[in-house]
Amino acid sequence: MIEIKDLVKTFDGFRALDGTNIVVPKGSVYGLVGPNGAGKSTVIRHILGIYKEDSGTVTIDGTPVWDNQSVKERCASIPDDWYYFPNATIKEMMHYYKGIYKNFSVERYEKLKEAFPIDEKKMIRHLSKGMQKQVAFWLALSTMPDCLILDEPVDGLDPVMRRQVWSLMMSDVSERGTTVLVSSHNLRELEDVCDHVGIMDKGKVLIERDLNELQDNMVKLQVVFGTDITEVPKDIPVLHVSKLGRVFTLIMRMNAERAMEVLKPYSPMLVDAIPLTLEEIFIYELGGENYEVKDIVI
Amino acid sequence: MKSKTSLFNKTIFNNNIKRVWPFWGLLSFFALLPSLLIIVESFRGYSEISTEPLEMKHLYYQCATYIAPFVAFATAIIAAMLVWSYLDSTRSVGFYHSIPISKTGLFVTQFVSGLTIMLIPYAIGGAAFILTVLCLGGGFPLATLVCIGTVIADSFFFFAFATLIAHLTGNILALPALYLVFNFLFIALENLLNFVCSSFLFGLDFELSDKTAFLTPIYKLLSDVYVNTEYSPWSPFSANYEGSRLISVEWVNYHWVLIYAAVGVVFAIGALMIYKRRRSEAAGDVISTKCLKPIIHAVYVVTVTALFGLLLYYMFNEGIIDCRMKIVLAIICFGVAATIAYYTGLMLLEKTVKVFNKKTLKGLIVTLAAVVVICFGVKYDVLKVERRIPKLSDIETVEVISQNNFYLDGKKDQELVQKTLDIHKLIIDNKRVLVNEMYGDMNDEYRYDGYVSFFYHLKDGSTMVRRYNIDLNKENHKELFEQYKNYMTDKKMTLRVMHDNDDYEIESADFNINWDHDERYPSGLDYGWYELTDKQIRDLYEAVKADLQEGSWEPGFSDKEGVANIYFNFEKLMDQTEYRSYYSYDTLYVDVKDNMKHSLEAIADIMGVSHEDLMNDARKYAKDMEEWNKEHRYDDMNVEYYEYRD
């Protein structure tokens, strides 16, 4: 389990993380989402032991990460800008990883060759960005990690390779109980793989829940009221309202049953509940934090 | 391969060495060249190298003394850039700090890698050389181990130094610059501050000093550690063959190598401590450790202000005599320099040009206030540097350097030393007069131009040096001039000018006469200079001494035209070791006047002309010159006279 408690990090007076709290349960796939500059990469660099916390704690299975060799041996990462030695081939980089990671499996490395059809004698810097990302996955998965920390992991991969990579990761999660924390802006993809989601903004985690719970906790309703009601009554707690003809679309922070109850006194002619996508949840949650799509026409 | 200890990772080490093979490969090639040369020469039949044990010892000591420090100094920075460059990029620092190895383990691994990169060429070149020597019949003297030890010690020290700098900075371009700056900072600052003080304080004279040389290791190692050798005449084949044979070799001051190696350990531990505290996000910063930024900034501001301020001051002070104007100019020049230094320093440290705000303005005001305080402090000599004169009891010896020099012993010559202290005090008390006279009429016929330097060698081992220009109008400042003249022409003192009663021996002497001479005088002289025998030198010396005793020679104070010049060269044995003798040298210059009867007679004897002829010629020449000088005065030269005001 990855646990971050009251994490604070300041860069030259700017508070990048302002008391961040995150719990990633063991064996889960946790999606960390948030707008640009929310502090996601800073959180990841703390989990990897790159940054030292100003205050608060970052632990994996109860052990602090900072300067801890044994914890790092169990973690693999794929940062957005993966580093490799300028003149290294894939095979040379493999030998490097093998010498550093105690659990590195040559057998797995060989098996993964099928998934990543790249000539291992090629210099990494001569590969395309997408292929370099594949190499990063190849090596990271070969270290047999208990924790996999990913920052924009499928950026630059083609659709087939994306599916391939997610599939490999999911099999790791199911077979070995690997804990995965993934930061991405591709919410549709995250929705398919994550079981937990944390939404970050301005250095804080606004919401952290099981994805199903999160989806249950917010509902989109299409409602048609009687002719006497032209506006949504003020006592109905809505996050967002839009109107097309007589059809109102309401976003409410409650489950569908409770929303029906709230609307019942107004005798709507039609009520239809539609589940929200992660992207919609992200947009409407952050809308409440003054981060919304502005209707700007230039 | 897995590392069994967390303090060293073999994979990272191997990778470091493998990655930079062109660097150590090239150096190894150069290191192999001497052995290759010896082998080729041997095959051709004439070996350049002697395998005599003492010669081998000399060779190894020379290598340890002159090659090892220089090579270590140069290669350490490259090795440091190769192994610590990952600290300067967010991407690489992220990688290295996320891999499973402790920071201490990574530091040790990188440090050992860097040191190995430096030592591989030595190992390859050294092994080849030792093998070559063994093949040629030479041995493996203890000096070989001494040389190996020195190479390791020097390499360790300079690499630890470069490593410390690499951890102070987070910028790959700043690393070599800071390495050079910190290597020479102290000796440069010492001389720069000396220069600034000598520009503003009465009596302080700039001369290169190296009191802080021990803080400039490469300078100290190359200047103070040396090899002493002694050779004896050797003619094994025939009496006509004049050869020499090495009979002893001594390595002097080698303890500095050990001291620096110990300092290297402190530097390495310091670097590790900084590394453990260092934030990865400092990658790219000129100074990575926050708490060091104000110190580095202050050193930068002091250095740039002194250097640039002085440059501006010398550019604009031309023609300014008034001291009040000078202090205003100094405040403006140093103030401008301090402002530029302050803001450029901030720009470099903060990696932005947006450094102009209220917070930094406060710092600038403090800096400028310091400049004003220092300028006034120097002007009013707050630290009493100008007025400082040593106590008689503290003086070991005194050297007085003027037109001619003399040396006084603190114990034996107490009366003369006291006279020297009195005249020194008189000069200081008359600062106003002497500074005014410096800007006086250069064409003044009553003017005396000269200088005097006092070197006080004190009992605590230090030396206090003061130098004054003694430019005086003899009529306007009669009393001061007479006091100074009395001191300089004091009989006992002037005998010291001639090294009478001290340990200096006349080593050689030569003289010439100023007028064009005819066939009565001997020819065949080297540019008018006469070579003298020991007896002639002694006779001439005694003649000058007799003139001095009679008062016809007043060194440096006669208004009469000189007719001949004599140089006596003296030497004094200062120190003698088993292998080497150290001498101090001095030269006495005698401007012979036409009234110096004894000296002119001695010259006539040497040249084989009659006393009468020579005296007549000398007087005629002196008279002609006097008339010529009167005709050629630059009367139209108009020099403005300024009054010195505090």
C-alpha cells in the first residue's frame, strides 16, 4: 500500500503540494488525475524517492521511501521523460537494470520480447519516442515490481500498443498483486483500467474514492418539468444545469435514487438517469473549484 | 551482478567506466608513450634512460613532484564532470535517485568511479614503464611506491575538491568555472585586496604575495614541494671528459602531499553531507545548496567590486588631486561596481534577470552602505594601517631599500634601527607634505626625487613592508629634507650601504666613465665597462669607502653631475643544506662625482693613466654637463600645483 500523509512541498516559496493525502490500496490501480500544475508529477517524484518531503510522510507498506534502498527495489517507474544512457542499447540497459534491481527477471525479459518487437541491439536514442516508451515498459515490467508508478505512461504509443501495455499491466495486477499508480490526462483510458481515482488540484487531493463509488456518488439526470416550471427550483442542489428546449440536464452530487426523491415534489413529467464518465466527473468536480470550461468566443 | 553491499554498486561502477572509455583510453595512450619511446630507443641502441637506482629514484620523485599534481588538477575536473553530470539535469537526477541504491551508496560508487577513471591511465602507463625498466635491467626502488602513493594522494585530493564543487553547483557549465575560481580564489583575493589597499593607503606598496598559497593547492604543490639533487664531478672514461654523477636525491616538503590528501578526505565527507541534504530539484542551479547562496554571492560581490571598482577608479582618477574629490570618485566607482556585482550575482544565482524588487533593493542598500563605510574607513585609516610602525623589541632585521640598500640587525644595530623607526615616523607625520610634493613641479631645481622602502622582518616571522616616494622641494621643506638626508648619510648607516661589517662579500664589480676618452685610456673594453681583478675590486671598494668617510660621497644626495659609475655586486650565504646553498644578492651603485678624489685615483690606477689627467678630464666633463643642463631646462613646462586636503 502506498500512503501519503499531509505531504507538503515548496519550490522557491511556491507551495506545490499543500497537505496532500493519498492512499493507494495494495493490488489496486489508482488513477491520479488533475489539471496541469495540480502537483501530480511532484507526488510521483516523492513516491519514487526523488524529492524529499518538506513535511508529511510518504510510505510504501508502512516504510518511508526517502533514501530507502529496500523499498525502491520493489518499485519500478515510467516517468514522462524516461532516462537512458545516450549510447546504450536496449540490451546494455537491460544489463544495467539487472545489476540494480534485485528481482529483475531475465526470463520475463525474454518473454516480453514477443510483446515488444524491437531489436535489442539498437541504440535507444535511435528509436522513436513511442518505441522508447515500449522499452521503458519492457524493462520496468522485467524488474517484477510490487509497485508500478506511471506518469503519462501511454503517451506516444499507438492504439494497439496502448492496449497491449495496459493488458500486460493488468495481468501483473491480477497475477502478482502489483499496486499501480498512474497519472494521466487520458481519462477515458483510465476509466477502463482504474479501480480507484484521486482528483488533485492546487496541491491537494479533492476527492479520492473507488471509481464505482465515485460514479455512484454523482448522477446526470435528464428532466422535463411541468409547464409551470421554467427554471430549476432553487432548493434542488445541482452542480451544473443545462437546458435544451424543455429538457433540463442536471448534474447532482448524490446517487440516482436520492436524486429521484429530491425531484419528486416537483412532479417531473420525465426523469432519466445517465451514469457519468470519469471525464464528466473530473470536469464537474473541478467546476466547483473554479476550474471549469469557460464559454469564451474569440 | 548484484551488489552485496549497499555502499557500492558494481553495475553502476562498470557502467561509469565503460561509458567514458575514450577519456581514459586517450590518456592511457599518452601515458604509454614514454615506455614506447624507451623501448624504441633501446632497439636503436641508445637508451635515454639510466637504470641506476639513484637516477630511477630521481625520475620517480620528479614524476611525483611535477607531473602528478598538474595531471591530477587537470583531469580531476573532467572526471568530476563525467561522473557527477547527472546532478545537473532533472531527467538524469530523477533516474539516479529513483534506482534502488542509497544516496551514500551512489555517492561512494560515483566517487570511486571518478577516481578510477583518473587512475587507469597511470596504472596502464605506470605498469608499462615499470616493466620496461625491469626489462632494461633496472630495479623496483622504494621511490616507485612513493610515486604511486603520491599519484593516488594528489588524484584523490583534486577529485575530492572537484566533487565538493560539483555538489555545490547544479550546473554543468558552472562546475569547471567554479573549480578554477575556488582553486585560485584565495591567492587572487589576497593580491587583489593588497592592490586595492596599496592604491589608497599611504606607504602601502603592492607586490605579489602568497601568504594564502596553502589555500591554492596546485600552486603550493608545484612551488613548495621540490626535488633536491646533488651531483659530483665524474670522469670514468678519460680525464678530458668532464661529466657529473648524481650522488643524492631528496624530496623536500613532501608532507604537503599528505596534508592535502587528508584535506581531500574532509572534502569528500563534506561533499557526501551536502549530497545527502541536496534537493534533486536543484538540478540546473548555479549554487545547489540554499544556505551557501548568500556566502557565494558575498564572495562574488567583494571580488567583482574590488576588481571592477578599481578599474573604473583608475580610468577616471586622472588629474584628480584633491583628496575630497578622490573619495567621492572612489565611492562612485566602487558603488557602481558593487551595484553591478550585486545584481549580476543575483541573476546568476536565481537564473533570472528579474531580480529588481524591493527585497533585493534592501540588500543593495546594505551593500552600498558597506562600500561607503569601507571607503571612509580607508580614507581616515580607521585600522591605523598607515601609522603602524613596529616596536624596536619586535624587530629581527630591517632592510632599507633606497638608491642603495642596507641591512640592520635588530639586536646588533639597535641604535640604527631606532633611527630608522624615527625617520619612518617622520615620513608618516609628514604625509601631507610628501603627498603634495608628489604633484609638485617636476622641473623644480630645488627638487629632490627619491624613494625609500622599509622591510621589517619581525620576530613572529612576518614581514611589514612600507614604501614612500620622497619628493621634496629642498628649499620649502628644508628641515624635513635635512632630517631625511642626515638619516641617509649618517656615517654608520652609509657604511652599511657598503655592507661593511656584515656577512656580504664582494663577488664582482665593474665601472665605466661617462666622457668620450682618447688614446691615453686603454681600449678593448666591453661597451665601456672595465673588468676588474680581485685586487682592483678591493682597491676601488676601499677608495669609495674613503670618500664616504671624508664626506665627498653622499649616496643619492649630491647635486653634482656624475662622471663615472661603479657597480659592486655582493653575495651572502643565507642557508646551506647538505645539498644546496642559498645566497642573497645585493648591488651597490656608486655615482662617482668629480670631488670623489680617492675613487677617481683608484680608477686612474686601474686604467693606467695619471691621476692628474683623469681628474682634469672628470672636472671638465662635470662642468660641461652642468652648462648643458642649464641650457636645456624645460622652463615652459607648467605644472599645476594642488593643495593636499584631508
